[in-house]
Amino acid sequence: MKKGWQIKKLGELFDITSSKRVFESDWKREGVPFYRAREIVKLAKQGYVDNELFISEEMYDAYSKKYGIPSPGDIMVTGVGTLGICYVAKENDRFYFKDGNIIWLKKRSEADSRFIEYAFQSDYLRKQIDDSVGATVGTYTIIKAKSTRVPIPPLAEQQRIVSILDEAFEKIATAKANAEKNLQNARALFESHLNDVFTNKGKGWVEKKLGDLSRINYGYTESASSEKIGPHFLRITDIQGNRVDWSTVPYCLIARDDLPKYKLADGDIVFARTGATTGKSYLVTNPPESVFASYLIRVQLLEKEILPQFVNLFFQTYSYWDTIRAGVSGSAQGGFNATKLGELVIPYPKTSNDQKNIVAKLEALSNETQRLEAIYRQKLAALEALKKSLLDQAFSGGL
């Protein structure tokens, strides 16, 4: 421990309490903002919140006189949901908050509130919060908050560290915003080219229903097993980021007579027919021996009239996704079935050479987009690592 620093409990630095209970029957649609944990998280992360709930001016005045209200420098800490997220009350803030959801750290002069706010972002405090809650879903309570330990230097040193972190984090936030914008621009460039191809069709294009071009069938119903008891059993959850890690795909039992009907082959396209990922597709390429599960639909192109790679590109267009969303919203089950998929109209050039040229150009652009995305993701990861490093240094006396 650096000279002049002490380890203190938050209960020694703040008066820690919560609000008095406000019943749902007292919630209003206008008046003084009433915050739950979710509003505190939004305030902490984005600096503002579009509040949904309020209490009356009369209740706010009565509670402020009887129980007190948050003052500038007081810290509001989330006790449910995403635990330990902080918001420091500001000069002109005027709000009340939900009891139990939020812990109220009333400011004393010994600790700088912004220093404590940063402490809650550090591994030093995060580990204590995680350990106090355990593996199960829990709460960060007043009792736990009072016993949470924090390294405290003299007040002037706290303020110096806050100033350093403020400046560094502002620069990191700007760099992250630029990287995220570049990431979005890279994706938008590919999407723009892709949709332009299918919107501004040239001469020699035709349109046919997918059902006239392919064989469409549902997957196999069986339980997955981690034991190698049969072929791999591809499920919706095994398709992540348009990739399949076959080493993690489970297996299933299947009768020899059933295997040919469900066995996946190079050029098959599988399609999620239900759940949050409805419409997500995956082009199967050189698979190991495998079958596909019942929540997937397989498209097998019957003729060489249209390339699987071309159809897979169409499955990424805005017009395709508009059709999927319309079909899902009109379904009682919230999914998309084989019949609807077969009715999907696919535009494509009649000659395979034209299709190959389009596929080659878009795949080259897609590869370049993925390369750029990887670079920007690495930058974002490096910036997050820098934030963590600075926090580690700040609370070990290294700044």
C-alpha cells in the first residue's frame, strides 16, 4: 500500500441508506422523476435518461422534508440487475428513487464522490461485489455496501487521480466512438453494395420462387448428445457470426434409413425458422457427417440454374429481411415456415457466369469488410484494456 493510503469500508466514508417506499399506485406520468435501477444505469452510461415514471410534486416535497433527498455529491448505486453501477448526483438534479433497487451513499467530506465512482468501476470493488453476491442472481444490499472496502489516499490525491482518469477516459471515449463509427461504416459499405446489386438489376435477370428452384424441408427431431453416438447435430445456436465451429457441435442418434433425408451436403443453406434469430441463414461448406435439427429449414437447390452462394447473398439483403419480418409479424407462432420460404421470389442473372462474377466481387468486398471489422474490434478491445489498466493503477497507487 502506498504511503498515506488507507483501506476503509464504505460505511466509514458515507452514510449508507435507501429511499422510503413509494408504492406503484403513487407512480405518475408527470411530476418529479422517479428512478429505478435501469434509469441509474442509463444515467451512468449515457448521462441522460428518458424517464417513464414520476411522483407528484406534493409527495416529493413531503419526502424531502421528512426523509431527505439526494444532494450534490451523493452516490446512487444499483442494488439489483447490473450491480454496483454508480451515478453521482449533480447540482440541479431533482429526483426520487426506488427503495431496495438503489443504495444511497450520502456524501461526507473525507471521500471524493468521483473517486468512489471510479472505484466502483475497478476490479478491486467489482470482485468484492461479485464475491458478496455469489454465483446465483442476488442483490447488492446496504449491509454489503457498508462492508465494501476501498483504498483511500488523502483527499487532494483522490482529486488528482480523478483529474487524470477524467482526461484519459475522455480521450478513450473519443477513440472508441471513432472506432465504432469506422466499424459501422465498414458494414454499411458492404450492405450498400450488396443491396445495390439486387435493387438495380441489369439485363438478363429473371425472378423465380425459391420453391421452384429448390427442395425445402424441416430438420430432424432428436436430443443432442455430447457423446459421439452418430453424426453431428447442427442447431440454431451452433451458428454464430455466420460460422460453425464443428468441434463444438453435438451429436445425435439417427436411423440409417433416415440419414440420407437429413444429411447435410456442401452447398446446402440452413435457415432459422423460429426464435430471436428467425431468418438467419448459413451456407454449409464441406461439412463433416452431420444432420440438421428441427428448428432449422434446409434449402437444397435442385438445378445449377442458380448458385447457392448467390442465394446466400440474397438472404442478406434488405428486401429479404423485410419479407421475413412481414412473415413473422403475421404468424401466430412468431416464426417463418417452409411454405412461406418457398414463396420467396429470388431475382438472379440467367447466366452462371454473371452470378459467379457478382459472387466473386461481393465476397471480396465481404472479406475486406471482415478484415476491417477485425481491426476495429481489436482497437475497441485495446481501448477497454487500457481503461482497465488505468483503473488498476489508480487503485493500487500507480498513477
